[in-house]
Amino acid sequence: QKEVEQDPGPLSVPEGAIVSLNCTYSNSAFQYFMWYRQYSRKGPELLMYTYSSGNKEDGRFTAQVDKSSKYISLFIRDSQPSDSATYLCAMGGAGNNRKLIWGLGTSLAVNP
Amino acid sequence: NAGVMQNPRHLVRRRGQEARLRCSPMKGHSHVYWYRQLPEEGLKFMVYLQKENIIDESGMPKERFSAEFPKEGPSILRIQQVVRGDSAAYFCASSPPGQGDQPQHFGDGTRLSIL
């Protein structure tokens, strides 16, 4: 079993739809959780970062963390064609254990 | 542009040659991380460095790979005697000093191709 599981998709939605992306994990030591967006031939771009269970909102993006279920989600409201990319979840520990463990990424296409 | 800078963006080497990948962290960042991305495997951690120190190299292959982050200049990931399986995108990230909960910011990577 992988430490982080993420459905690779692809996911195709019409413009304006609400998109739900999620990851599950098995290591209860993870303490912080991130969502990155990656366009083709580019590096991962940090979208959301959370350090505890609960919700965090930033513009059209909402991140949820449920540590009891080992489940994290990213919601995108009013999706735009420019949101078409691969979305990666990443998780890490604390102290000197800074390596991030990644999901495989979900490919999203938002159709105009 | 104060982002993480990686060069070269593309690097072609023949089997047996050496590859050197460079990374300049964001201004004010003193922690550097290297990751490798393969199409069906996703991003994998390789090494975490601070200035003049390797903190965690648990993801580095035991042979042919080395990394450094000198007091002056960029971080270098060095691959000796490259083989076809080294073909991948190599990403560098950086984070500011402080506690371990600082997010990592990435460069656009170096795409290494081995002929």
C-alpha cells in the first residue's frame, strides 16, 4: 500500500463546475498537508497549505483535512479553463523530517 | 524574479557521462530539497540540504548520485556515469529557515535525457 493514494483521473468538467479532488494516506505521523498545481513542463506551484484538521479557504480554493479519517480534499469553485492542470497532494512530518510524500496527481480538464 | 531558479532546463547526456544540475533557492531561503519525477511514479524525495550540510539523503541512490549546497553559490545535484534509467525531471525546492512546517517552493526543473 502506498503512503499516499490519489486517483489519477483524468477528470473532465464543464467551465463553472465545482471540482472535488482528494487523497488518502496511511501514515498518522504526517502533520502538514499541501496541494500543488502543475502545468505541463513546469514545476509544482503551491496552492494550499494546512497544518491541522479543518478547512482553509483562499479565493476559489478550499482545502479540507480530516486527520481522523486520514483524508484530505481540495475543492475548486467556479472552475475555469485555466485551472486545467495536474493537481498533486503532498504531505510531510515535522522537525528534520521535511521530505514530502506525494500522490501521483489528478489530471483535470475544464472545458469551456 | 525571486523564485527558485534551476539550470539548465534541459540536459542531454550520453551513457557514462556526468550530469550536473544547479539550483539557486529563493532569496532568504536556506533549505534546499531535490526531487525526481518519473511519469508513472510521481515525485520522489531525494535529498534535503542546508548550507554546507546534508540533513536527509534517505532518497538518494547509494551510488553515482551526490548533492551539495556550499556556503556560496547554488546547490548542485551530480550524477556520475549516467544510465538510461536516470532520464527524468529533477526538481529543486527551497524553504525559509525556521520550523519544519514551512512550505516548499519549487523551480521549473531540469529535464535530463540520456542517449
